[in-house]
Amino acid sequence: MDKIFKELLAVNEVRGVLLIASNGKVRYPKSGHLGSLLPGSVDWPAMLGFLAGIHEAEFLCEHLRIYVRKAEDDWLLVLMGPKASPAMVRLNCDILLPLLKERNGTKGLLRLFKR
């Protein structure tokens, strides 16, 4: 998974990436300096319930921006500094979401053919 998120993590001011399953389990935590935010201390099922029906959202806090994106059965959270470029983050997410889908077993046209 590190390879998939490498470009996103290289964007200026991106401080971390979390991939969270729909049941609230953190599938991929990669974080740097996040201040007092500890991924294990968040009630993810409650947070994801709050996001039900939302495809994409951005939250702006005093020292942190959180970009949330629905990815198949998972949620992708990108933690950024206040000066991060939301357009670059969105672009990188657009690029990596198909890679996540591929990794989770969707095989595109190959599923139509017997092996």
C-alpha cells in the first residue's frame, strides 16, 4: 500500500493518509506530524455514520485540514496542513482510487472470462 500512496504523501503539506473500512477498522495508517490526532483514539464507526451518503468532504480545523473521500467500501482520509493544495490532493486521489479498487480484487474485464 505504501507504493499506492507514495505520490499523495509527497504532496506539499500532506501529513498523513488513513484508509478506513466501512466497519471502522483502520486498514492503512500512514501519518507524520498530526498534533494531538491519534488515529487509534477516534471513534471511526461513529464518524463514518456521520458521513453516510457523502462522497467527498473537506473539514477545516485550526491547524489541520481533513479531506474525506469515499472509495468503494472504504473511506480515504487525507490529513493536511493549512497551506496544502486541495486541487493536488483531489487529483492524486482521483489517480489512486482505481489502484485501490484493483488491489481489492476488482479485475475489470478479466472477471468475464474463465481461466
